[in-house]
Amino acid sequence: MVIVQTPVVSVVIPTRNRPELVVRAVRSALDQTLREIEVVVIIDGPDAATVAALREIGDERVRWVERETSGGAPAARNHGVDVAAAEWVAFLDDDDEWLPEKLETQLSRAKASGVPLPIVGSRLYMRTPRAELIMPRRVPAPGEPISEYLAVRHGLFHGDGFIQTSTIMAPTALLRKVPFADGLRRLQELDWTLRSLQEEGVDLIYAEEPLVIWYADENRPRISFDAPWKQSLVWLRETRPRVTPRAYAALAMSVVGSMAAASRSPRVFFDLLGEARRHGKPSMTDYVTFLQVWLVPAGPRRVVRDFFLSRSRRKGKKQLQASAR
């Protein structure tokens, strides 16, 4: 056993009724090259099976809190931040894994950044039922507005800019000042990042290495299960002061648009199009993406995305191997 008196990083993992998955996530945290950590599992409601599974791990760096009632992923993460003992908090979803050097690499990036309150993300391996992709496909360019980096597409598929919860490490003080939005069922990490960037001394930096395995199993329910698209439209309008017009149009047409397309309502189609045109600056890519998400169902879109992006990754690997010879 490793006993940590003062952890450097508190790992916060929300979970409920998935003991096998959360044990895998916890073990990936305990296997970090950075040993001075605590792992705080927030069990989102009564769950005897998960408590029993965590007890079996037998590492004193692991502790858990069993909430009396379920409040959803944002509330569970905020609870974890409230009880965290370290200066830094890193989030890990219960169905994801970290690579062993994840926290050590991010701490190194944070120290080298010169940013008073850095949010440190990383690239990740996204594993779908069909392919393994690296996302985001690039890190922010110097001077690029972060809202545009996170929202704007430069092709038909998302992933140029991206942030996912299991990649985020941030100062505990920042997370206590800017908690996750309780009750928001989609876009949680994007919302939190954009609100945090409004605070003085905050910036988003990335480790270029993929440090997380994100299991994007499209058939498995998550704590942050899909919400009605109308809530995301309300969120979009509230978010407008935090993003550029270019980013606003992209969010309206590709992000909220992809959720609203299931309604198959012509009125919703034109309402969203009008929202993007009134308050944003759509590009041709935005218009093509908007039509695509309304005309092609989500399932076939994902299949096509995985095919083309995985093929592009294989081509890049071959070019890299050829240049190394």
C-alpha cells in the first residue's frame, strides 16, 4: 500500500452502478507514474456493488463518497472537488482509462506554461465499436480564440478542436470558484471551460500526446445521458457573450443542430439557421455540416466519420514511418 499524506493531484471519478468499469478506471489512476495522488470516487446514489468492488482494491489512496440521492455527473464532480485534498484536480469518467504518464505529463506542461491558473487538457485515443482515432486532430494555434478552436470545424467531421472530461486537469481553487453547471446534461466540459476562461489568469493548454483512452461506446448509457436539444439551445444563447460570432455559428449549426435534427421539424431547422445567421458568422463548412446532420441520421454519420478518419490516421502513420527510414 502507498499512503499519501499530502497528494499532489486529487483524481475525481463519478460513477453509479458500473462496478467493473469504475474499478478499471481507478486502477488506471493508481498506475500513474505520479504516485502522490488520491482517488476520490463519488458514487452518485446508493450502490452497494460499487462500494464492495472499491473495497477490494486495497489501496489507501482510494476513498469514496456515496451520495444519498443521484444528482447527475456535474453535481458528482462538484462534490468531488469539494472534498479534494490536493492543489490540483483531474477528472476521470468511470468508463475511460488513463495512460500511466498522464498526470506527470500534464503537471510538467502546467509548470512550463507560465499561466497562473492553467486548464490542462490532452489529446486522447477515441475507441468506437469500429475504429480508434486520435482527438483532437490538432492543438490550438498561437493566438487562436479558444472558443473557435473548440467549436469551429474545418472539415465535415468534428474533432479538429476538442476537450473531453477525462483529459481535464485544473487547479482546485478554480474548480471551486467555477463549478460544473448542475443540471446541464450535455456539453458539460465545453460549458465549464468557456466559463472558466472568463476568469483572470486562466488559459487552456494542451499536452500533445494522447494520454487518455475514451471508450465512445455509443450504446452504453452514461451519467451524462442525452438531454432534450431544447436545453442545449438555451445553453447556446446564454453562452453567446463568451464566444466569437464565428464560434457561435458553428455551435448552433453543428453542435446544437446535430441534437435538434432528431426532431425532423422544418420549423426547428429554420429557427436554428436563423439563430446562427443573426448572431454568428457561418462559413460554407457550417452550412454543409448543418445540411448533413439534418439529412443523414447519426448512426450512418458515425460510420462514415470513423472510416475516413481512421483511414487518414493510417495514411499519416505510413508517411511517418517512411520518413523515418
